[in-house]
Amino acid sequence: MGDRDAFQAYRTDLEVARYQSWDTPYTTEEAEEFVDEMLVCHPDTSGEWYQFAVALKADDQMIGDVALRIDEDDPAEAEIGYSLAAAASGKGYASEAVTAILDYALIARGKTHAIAWADTRNLRSLALLERLGFTRPEHPPRKSWFKGAWSEETFHRMMAGDWAKLRP
């Protein structure tokens, strides 16, 4: 609960929330409920998202989170997501955090592949996935009405064998 205020702050930021599933403002009650849920979950529960806090090494200040969801129908597949406080963007923290979640899913947990969906308007997210070596297999974009506008998300995949070769 000590990270609740920082968590709530970046989840309330309109720019951070723009491509995410939650709405703003993100209330204190929502933040507390979310943290309580994460305290009793296990990251390898099929079909459920699990968020890992991203904190600075220097002072343990929470600056974001990375998420993991194991596919219910294919437990060898891990879907990832990520969000960072605006003040932490552009400093390499997202690369470091996504590298850690890929290590966890593909190496420690033995998943065969990780996937991610990225909104085509979210250029930073697309660049991150490309920089880390995700591929864009033939897959139609996912189109939806999202937060008052039409959006498209593209599919990205990282195979465990590729990650072992590419890992920074």
C-alpha cells in the first residue's frame, strides 16, 4: 500500500491512461482495491492479468508497472503490457522493465512465446517493441471503438528462442 499514491498518480495522468484500459480519474478506492487484488494473486494464473511494480533502483520510488497474463487456452503463451509515469518516459526504464518481464515469462516460467498488442497511435510503444526485437506476424489489426475514437492495435510476438539470442 505504500506505493498506492504513486500508482494512483500515474494512472490518473491522461497521457499515461490514453492507450490503457482504465479511465481517469483513477480513484483512491480503485487503487487500493487493485493493490489488494495483486497481493493475493499469482502471476502464473491463467487468464488473469498480474501487475509487477516498476521502481527506481536508487530510491525504490514506483514509476510504473509491467503486466503479465497467461493465456487460458494456451498456457505456454504470455501476454505482456506496460505503463510508466510520464516523468519516467524516455529514460530507458520501459526497456529495462519489459526486458525483466520477458526474462520472467520466457526464461524463469518457461513460456514458449510472449505477445503484445499496441495501439497504432502509440509510437513509443511500437518503437519499444521493435527495439526489443518483437516480430509482427501476419495478423489482422484489432479494431475497436476505444475511449471515444476508432483505434487499431497491432499484434507483436517474441519467441523464447529468439529472446535467448536477442536479450540485451
